[in-house]
Amino acid sequence: MRAVSEGGEHGSPTHDRVLSTAFDYARGIGRYFGSEKVCFLLYSLIRMRRPDHVIELGCGTGATAFCMAQGLCENDNGRLLTVDNEQAWPEMAARLPLAGLGFPTGIALGDYVQRVATQLGVADRLTYHKAEVPPFPVAQAALCLLYT
């Protein structure tokens, strides 16, 4: 399924079909990780601010990244760099089947993000990077910086 990057006005059948896919992912995974509301907020900020660059520190399962990348696709502008130290990934990956996601056991976070981004049609706007950094106090919250 391709992301809307041209001609997909809000409310059009194409826009709604693609958007519901990214948001359905966020809703499904968010029940288990608590990220669904933040996804919609960040998507809206991306659409309004139209940034050239977005940096997300703390990828988790990618729900916020996929919704932000969807917004960038719809803006037909911008790139997202999402960074994670992957320390929490083994625990999160073990909970993915609860959300009905059938990915192979032991899949690396970078591979998981790339596969889902490709399925959602937002891979051309999203780059994942593993960073060797110690955990920070707000490990549960992603920090997103929007700049032009």
C-alpha cells in the first residue's frame, strides 16, 4: 500500500485508506505500549508545521515513526530519522504477537521498522539508526524535534 504523497486530499478515498493503515497499526500496537494518542498528535504537528527534518529519539515499536512518516509523505516533504538503543526491543518484540503482528521471532528492530515502513508505504521518508547510548530517564517517552 502506497502512502499518499501527491493528490491525496484529506477525506479522499485514497487518503483515508492509507491513513487508516498507519493509524490502525498505531491503535493496535498502542494498546500494548501506550503510544496511540501521541501518534495522532505528532502526525498532526507534522502536517501543520511541514518540517524538512524530524528526529525521533526512542523508536519503540515504530508507531509514532510510522504516523510521522505518513504525515511527511502527505506533505510531500521532509525526512524522519528515528534512533533507538534497542535495549527494550527484546521485551517489546515478545509482546508483538499480542497485537496480532506475525513477525519472526528474533527479528532485529531495524529490520522490523524497515518491513513495516515498507508495508505502510512510508519507507522513503524514514531512516532508522541504532545508537549505542545509555538509557535516559524518560525511556518510555519519545522525544521528537521538528525543524526546517
